Amino acid sequence: MELYQYIALDKEGKKSKGTLKADSEKGVRSHLRTLQLVPLEIKSLGGVSVEDNKDGYLNKKVPLSELMAFTIELSSLLNAGQEIEESVRSCAKTCEHKRLKKILSAIHAKILEGYSFGHGLQAYPKAFPHVYISSVQAGEEAGFLGDVLEHLSVYLEGQKKIRQKVLQALLYPLVL
């Protein structure tokens, strides 16, 4: 099943927007008709199909470098004044890591459903560290998400440097 965003008219002629999970665009149209809505526009959000998440494929670790790049990009977009929904969608489109791209599409769908960004991250605890999720939620509540993400990117960069130093220290005796 994929997630679709729709715009439809009700009996009084008022526009309504929302998201639905369905197998196809045809399925969305038929469901809207049962709700007595006339579909005007239906757009696939990509989203996550059931096949994509077999064996927890999406809930696996994401490389630290990819997480760091995403965090920097999202921070820049938010600090430039872009809304969280647009920012996450933009990051999902530009992401080159296949698993992270699908995760971001799923989080974008959650945001469209009305959930917070932090809530969307909670669905992927192995992909996003606990400290990352907690910091994002605190940043959302305080209204400083862009700044928090900026600090998280510095934290992730420090973590990457430490990992590299440990790896070098472990490899040094082998080389000798």
C-alpha cells in the first residue's frame, strides 16, 4: 500500500485535503466516492509499501555520514524559514541513500497526517539514535528545531571523528 494525498469536494462544494493509504490511485478514488467526496486531485506521496518494510528493512541503522548530511541539510532549510513538511520532503527527494530516502518519505507522510517530526522519527529507533529523537522533540516543543538540528550535526560530526580515531587505534597494532 502507498500513501496518497488528495484534494476533494464535499456535497456543499467545500474543498477538503487529506491522505489515504491505498493500493492504487483508483482505490483512492473509489474510497473517496464512498465518503461522498468528488476527487479533484490525487498525488502519490511515494510512502512506504508493505514490501519495503519486510524483515524490518527500514528499521536498520543508517550510516552516520548519511545521518549527518541529512541533519545539516534539514537544519539549513529550517533556519532559512522553510516549513518542516517542505523541508523533510525536499530532503527525501535529494537523499541518495536508499533506506534513508524511504524512511524520510514515510516520516513526511506522518507529518502530512498531522503528527510531529519527532513522532515520525520514533517509528525508526535503530535508524535514529535515542538522543537524536529526544533532542528533536525538545527542539520542536521549544520552537528551536533548526538550532537543535545544527547542534546535533556538530554532535554527529564529533561522534564520527571519535569512531575514526578508535578504528585507527585498533588497526595500528595489526599494521605493525
